[in-house]
Amino acid sequence: MSKYKCIIFDCDGVLVDSESISTGVLVDMANQLGANMTVDETLRNLKGTSYHFCAEYIAKRINAPLPVNFEMDYRINSFEAFRQNLKLISGVRDVIENLKIPFCVASSGPENKIRLNLDVTGLLPFFEGNIFSCFAIKKWKPEPDIFLWAAETMGFKPNDCLVVEDSLSGVKAAKAGGFDVFGYTEHDYHNELEKEATKTFDSMDKLLTMLKF
């Protein structure tokens, strides 16, 4: 039996394998402006950061403000790429279907992106009504506000909840809020999570076993 009463999942990189897709779109658009970026470099430098951080990063690379329609075009292009190419993180559907306690998703992305990604991958019915977006409260990881909001709305205290994250900023946000956090390390490019997370795991097949104490 788990000591946790609620699981809070990050979305990108934990539920859906979206980060390489969205990063590919971002890099293509940035390079059209002269940013000279690669997908591998960008994943390593920007994984788990907010869109606003990414936009500032690109603006510094090109030494100029981004076009006013850049974010809108990025959303349109990335949403279309998600519809065509998005897949679940391997093993995560089995985890969701077998959880015996409440769970939700808390993500840095806008709610329409979260809903699209869950819908495309067939997970939306499991999370309907329990979707929390940083855009709704204008607070982004590594600030803990998104997880605190999710826990309170779900009816639990931080020490009753477990956060599942794959980025350093997400792990730090959970810790700052007083949560235990399991770090999913399949794409932990800098091996940063082990020293920060409560526990780490490299395959979703291991998560259900880890939840049992």
C-alpha cells in the first residue's frame, strides 16, 4: 500500500513524449531568424523551462526581439506536429489504468496544449477536471505554486502527494513546495535528477512497484 494519497504528474516527458517534437518546431522557427540552434543542444539547455524562458533564449541568440506573432505561430505549428506525431511515454497508460488513488496533471504548458496532448494520446478521459496549467496562475516552475494549487484543489496537503517529474526545474518546484518527487530519468541529459529527487526511475514499468511501501 502506498503512503501517498494523490499523484501529481507533469505532462511533457512524463505522460507524453512531446519534448523532441515541440523542440524541433521551435528550433526550425528560431533558425529561420538566424539563431543557429540544434535540437540536441536545445533539449539540453531548455528542457523543462517555460515558453517565456525559451523566447528570451532565442532573442539573445539573434540579438533582436522575436516577431510579435512568433508565439502564436509556434503554437499552431507545434499543435499540428503533436496531432501527427505524438505518442505516449512507454508504459504510462498501464500506470494510469492501475492507480488506486486520485491523480492529476500539472504542467507549464497552456491548458489547450495539455488537453490536446492528452486527447491525441487517449489519456484525456483519465484527467478530465484535474488539469492544472501554470498559465492559469502565471507562476512557473521552479516556483512551487502549480503543485500547491493542484494539491489544494485535489483536497490534499503536500506531504500526502507525490509529484512525478522529468526536469530539474520541476523537481526543484516540487521540493520547494514540500512534496516528495520521483524523477523520471529516461531523458535526464545532464544526470541532474538523482541528487535532487526523492527517488529516480528510468522506466514507467517501475513506477507502480515504487509506489508500494
